[in-house]
Amino acid sequence: GDSVTQMEGPVTLSEEAFLTINCTYTATGYPSLFWYVQYPGEGLQLLLKATKADDKGSNKGFEATYRKETTSFHLEKGSVQVSDSAVYFCADSNDYKLSFGAGTTVTVRA
Amino acid sequence: EAGVVQSPRYKIIEKKQPVAFWCNPISGHNTLYWYRQNLGQGPELLIRYENEEAVDDSQLPKDRFSAERLKGVDSTLKIQPAELGDSAVYLCASSPTASGNTIYFGEGSWLTVV
């Protein structure tokens, strides 16, 4: 079946550091791609998405570009804040369901 | 606009006991999902409803799990009897339709089986 592979954590960074979390997918065709975020004690929230090749999703300073040639959707942020501490999940949508990666825990220190 | 509402938020039960989770999706959303999230893992789909019809229940362990969405709005997920391995977060989610739309998640029901 489809699977999404994302960089293992945990990742610990200092404030204002650059963050990148790698994500690759195996779904065939042109799935929609998503990054969800789960803050401590809260539910999953959509962070950004892209629905076709070369699209760039962006939100709250985060960006990810849909790369069909490398089947990737890496998440980046140029300058992280303490409030970005959370678990980040990459997901693809194919056959009417989301398939998630295992999640990457990010901790940002002041 | 209210989001996806789930209850209870937390439940601790002894093994072999039954448990039920309730979900109210976002108003107007025809598609409803139940996911299970084990500790340290991403969510995995249990069942998907289109209105009141379960269109994908291939990952639902039907020997002990059941779900219903009788009027195409609220949904209930039941486990009977619960096993230790059922300890997880049960997430309900909804979307306007299944095709290409963003899926919105509730805060989850945290189950601990002891």
C-alpha cells in the first residue's frame, strides 16, 4: 500500500535556527500532499498542503514544495520559534484517505 | 464555526470492558473518518463514512470494533471487549467530501486499557 516516510526525530533546535523535515511518499499518480502539526495536548491541525506537482504550500513561515521527480514534500522554516515545538506529520491523500508518516517531534529551545 | 467534537477526551478502562467514543463532525461535512493513533506513530484509518454509508472499513478489526453513523451526522465507535493493545488515541475527522478536500481532525479520545 501507500506509505509516507519522514525524517525520524526527535529534533532539537535553538530559536531562530533553520528547520527542515524530510518527507517522501510512494503513492502513484498525483496524490495531494499535506503537513499536519500536533501541538502538546491538542489535536492534529493542517499546517499546509499542495495538490499538484511544483505547488508550494506555505503557512506560518513554513514551506513545502511538491516534487514529483523525487516524490518528496520536505518541510522548511527559516527561523523557528519556541512556539513551533510540536509533532509534525507528513501525509499523502490517495484513494480518498490520508496516509501519515510516523511524525517528527521538534523541540525549540529559547 | 465549531470544529470536530469528540467525547470523552480521556478514558481508562480494564481489559475486557466495553468502551464507546462519540464524534460530531463539522456541520455540512458528508465524509467522516475514524483514525487510531498509537504512541509515537502516525494516525491510521479505521473506517470512512460517506453520509451514513461505511465505504471503507477494511482496516477496522471487526471482531471487536464496530461503528455507526445512523443519520449521516454523528458517529459512534465501539470496542467490545477492549484489549491492552487497544490503548491509543482515537481520532475523528471530517471533510466536505472525500475527494481532494482538507480533512479536519478532532482533539481525539485518549484510551488507556489496564
